[in-house]
Amino acid sequence: MKGRAHNFKDLTGKKFCRLLVLKFKGINKNRKSLWLCRCDCGNTTIIQTCNLTSGNTKSCGCLKKEQINKTCKINLINKRFGKWTVIKESENIGSKKKCLCLCDCGTIRKVSINNLIQGLSTNCGCVRKEIIGKINKNKELSEETKRKLSKAAKSRYKTKEDHPNFGRKLTLKSKQKISMTLKKKYAVETHPNFGKPGKAGKDNPNWNYNLTDEDRQHTRTYPEYKKWRNNIYKRDNYCCQVCNDSKGGNLVAHHIESYSSNKELRITLSNGITLCETCHLNFHHQYGYGNNTKEQFETFLKQNKPI
């Protein structure tokens, strides 16, 4: 694993539940590392690092099938799930196992066992129809009441008390986030240039006065940097200079000499080059972030430039 970023964790040979990591398979566009794994059942699959370490993925899919099969062996007849009552044992329909259910309103329908157990299906849709019927019958209701009823009809929870988050207290972090959002919204809407197009820098309503010039250079949100980036794209004809990818929204203005350690070259046109997201991520995955040099990029270009 030499040459990769310093924070890269090698998972080769490690086992996560039923999965044994065989080798590294590169990274995706979301900067997630991918690993080739072999399941205890013999199948191989490619899985992200976060899904392995968090336990979200425990097998190639065979474990879930076994759990569903065990559930199907349980006698569900006459058991209730919301308004559904199971009246017939499970049967295979395609890749899903379903059973015949009777709703309290009299509707009979085949419902996935998985949806019943997880609470994804609690009725045939009659609850939503009842709420919409109330809206149509009571035309004299206020607009606010109609809006609340419509919102409830779209939700799979009958009332707000049924929602799993009902009664939970907001954390300090959540309160601060809500407070900052409201403050920003107020600042934007009271700005004299609110709603006027073409305003940039301090004349833009979204300008954050809490940031210093040093903060803007660190986050690359100052106008000169945006102008430099657009000039790089224009010079390179909006095309990746490694793989020739020209897909819109997929390009990155890459600094040949590192942005962090070369302040005088940050907005120099000759120090930039257009790359697609994949090539950009592959470069940094090989050489890491920070202290990148022109020699590194030239080596990367020779190795990856198509003949």
C-alpha cells in the first residue's frame, strides 16, 4: 500500500462478520475506498470501507435471505400488523415472499412479509383515503387545517405521536444549527441587494461577514479563486487533461504545485490543470493531500494518459 494517502487503512485479510477482505479495488466518485470481499458462502462482492467497519454490510446478501426464510417458517396466520390480518401462509412471488392479508376495511391483498415485519405496510391505503375524504367534505376548514391534514395523509404515521422521533429533545448542536440557519435567512432577506441578480463579493446577500480573508483563502471561496478556476476550464476546453472526459459537472481545477504550501502560486494560471473527479481522486489517493509537486503530477500523467 505504498504511495497512498497517509490516513489510508489497509483492511486486507481482515474479516467482518461473514466477509473476508481479499484486496483493494480503488475508490469511487464519493472518495470511498472499495474492497473485494469473499463471503462464507463462496460469493465475492465489492463493498465500501464504511459499510464494512460499521457493520451495515455483513454478507453478500445470503444472511438476509436466511433471516427471511426463518421468518417465513413462523406461523403468521391471524397475526395483525397495523390494520392487516394475515389470512394465508406465505408464497413466493418472484424474489419476494408474500402472504395474503385482510385489511380492516375489507380489502384483500398480497403483502411482502418483509414490509409487514418492518412496519412499511400497515394498511391498504384506506387511512389516506379517509383523511382526503375529510378534506373534501369539510370545505369550510381553514387553509392551515387542510394543509396539516394533507401532510398527515402523505405520512405513513397516523398522528405525530406515532412518529419514532416524537418527544425527543433537541441536542445543543441541533439548536445551534437551527439558530444559525434562522440568523442567516434573516440577514439575507434584509440585505439591500436581496433578489438582485449579478451581485458578487460583499454586495451579495449571502456574503458571510464572520469569515476573515484567511478563512476565505483556506476554504477557497474568494472571487479571485473562482475566476482562476473558470479560466483553467476555459483554457483546457472543459476537458480532463488525463482521460479526456468532458462530462458536465464532473470537472475539477487541480493545483499542480500544492495549494496549501505554495501561496504565491494559488491563482497562477500555469499552476492549474483540468481533471475529472475520478482522475483527481486517483491522484490524491496515490500521493495524498498536501505538499504535492509537479514531478508527482508528471509521473501520474505518464502512467494514466491513454496512448
